[in-house]
Amino acid sequence: MLVLLAQAPHPGAPPPSEAPPEAATPAPVRPEDFTLSEPGGPAHQGTLPSDFAIAPPAPGSFTVGAKDSGFDLAPIPVASFNSDTGFGVGLVLLAYVYAKDYRPYQHGLTAQFFATTTGFQGHYITWDAPHLLGPVRVEAHLEFHKDPYAPYYGPGNHTFPGQSLQGPDRFFGYTNTWTWDWIRFRVKPLGDEAPLTLYAGYQYRYYWITPYAGSSLALESPNGVTGGRNGAAVAGVLWDTRDDEQNTHSGFLVQLAGRMARHQTGSEFSYQGVTFGTRIFFSLWTPRLVLALHGLADHLWGDVPFWEWNQVGGISSVEGLGGLDTVRGVPRNRYGGNTKVYGNVELRWATVEIPWGPAPLQIGLSAFYDTGRVWHPGQANGTFFDASQWHSGAGGGLRLMRRAAVIRADFGVDLETRRTGIYIAFGQLF
């Protein structure tokens, strides 16, 4: 709710209609006028219930003018909850440096400090320079995580049926500390208004892993159990016609991405992967009722370390299969393997609209169905179209929406085990 409140009009500011156009003074661009996600990515990243990244708004998504100089700083307290990582609190700092002829800003900086009641920590800082190299946008990111009970169930689509990590679980859990650092270059070769985006970059992760004695991870000792270096080159292409990145009513996004890890890229493991995903949005009779569809496939091959079994590539990295970012209701990272496929269907209805300055506050409801499955070499994977091979969750949720800010609260049920999950986070799932 604090994000929504940050976007309220300044007290005493006259409505836009009270000043004639020729006398109006352009208002400064404020941090809340920007979306808080990467194009093609959700507002949260990885395991954190409330991760942010900086991105400029879509053209025409706001009407205030741009600053030619100056500095903006916006501290945002964060509170969230989900059934896999517990209650979390933290602080997000958004900072922007403005300069003449640099739009939407010359430099942007995001920093987050975050921890949960289960001992999970996630801290990062992201720098964004949209015009550092002319038309090439440059982004860089430093991140640190610590998870005292990261889940490990082994590879395959049917591991430990009916069981899952429960709190401080030393059989399915292990201690995982890691860094995730990357730099990325993005360009729109057909112009800023065109839907095509190309990007390339480099990411580096280092893992410190400690299995608990007698745990599933200690007993199986998969590739990468001692941790180590994992550097990879990444590249991808996006085709994006959505009317709004954060709260889409119509349009679609298609992404194709690849990653490659070699000793030459600073990795102890040599493997490669491809990711394909699409998101499609339809307004049903009114923009306040939206049918949203999402599908994604991720495939790895080579000397793949076990921690990559639950990572999905693309312009934003999320965990799966199971949990906040993929199949709600199913426990976090419940199924992992070299190949992952999942899909989501949501019906989003903005039921109530409350006037709030130049942009209304919308209160909405959603209903969703998530499903997915994995494949892994040497495992009994089953056939693709066998319904019993797919792990599904269904449920509903509440949405608070204003401009780019979206707060969602979802309740999901694992349709196999009847386990329930609650998730409170920023941003739509997709």
C-alpha cells in the first residue's frame, strides 16, 4: 500500500483542468511514474516476494513533463508474505539523476534490503543508464542471497510424492548462500516506438552450499553439490505490443533467449540453455475485465549443476517449478529438471474504481489456474499429453492497482495434495 500512497498527488496541487495549457508548468517526473519491472519480466525476481528493477514507462503512459536536471530519492518500506518464505520486511530505495536531453532519466538506481522470518535474506543494487552508449541502454546488478532452508527434492517430475519441505526442514532443506551479478546491453533497432528489443550480457553467480547431514542433497550428491563459480553469456530478443507492462489490458509479448556457460565465461560447469515464452492479453467487453495467458518453456543440456534445475532463463530470472512465480499452491521449487514447461491462465476483473487525483485506485479480483511439469535425463518422465504428469494449482486473489503500482494477494491450492499457499507481492504474476 505504501507504493500506492507514494503516487498520490501532492497536497494543494490544483487539478490539471484549473490551469490553461499555455500557462501550465510541466511537473517533474517522479519515481512513481515509472514501472518497477523489466520489459518482459515480472515486478519480482527470483525468490524474493518483493524484488524490484528499474525500467522506463511505456510511451504515453504518463502525462507529466520530464526534468532537465536534479535528483530524486524515494525510500519505500516493504512488507510481504508467502507460504514458502514467511513474513518479510525490508526497504527499497529508488534514486534518479536527471539531465537535459536524457529521457526518461540519465541514471537510475535501485537498492533493496530484505529479510524474512525463515532467515531468508535478499539484498541488491541495480544501476540503469538508458542512453549511456547512445541508443544502447546499459544495466548492471549486484545481488546477495542467503537461504538457510533452500529446498531440494531431486530431479524429475515425481520425486517424493506427497511430501514437501516444512519450515526448518533438514531433510529437504540445505543452506545456500549465493551472489548474482550481471551486466546487460539493450537496444531497440527499429526505434523507441517499435516492439522489437535485442539484448546481450553476462551474468555471474557464486554458490556456497552446505548440505545438512542425512539430507536428501547429501545422500544424492548431485553435480554442483560443493557450490562454485557459474558465469554465463546471455542474449535474447523481445517482441512486445502490450499497452502497459505492469497492468496489461491488451497485446502480447514473445521472448526467445539463450545462455551459455563455459570455462571461458568463468564457470566451473559447461552447459547451455534456451528459453521461449509468450504472454497474451485480451480485454473482454471492457478494459476492466482481462483474460491473461502465459506459457514458458526452458531447456538445458550439458554439464548442468543441480541449482539450475529450478532456474528459468530469459530477461528476468525466476524460480520454478512451484511457488510464487510459477505454480501457486505447489511448494517452492518442488519439481526441477533440465527441461521445464509451465503455463498460467488468469481472469482479472477491476471491480471497483476510486477517484484519486489524476489516476484512480482500482480494487480488483482474479481467478487463476497454473500448471507445469519437468523432464530430466534418466528419470521416468512420462508422456507430454498425459494429464497425470502435470502439477497444477488454482485459486483466486485480490489486486490493488494504481498506475504502474500493483499489489497482489493470492490464495492457491495444490490440486494434487490439497496444500494451500498464500502469496502477497508486488506486481502481476506476468
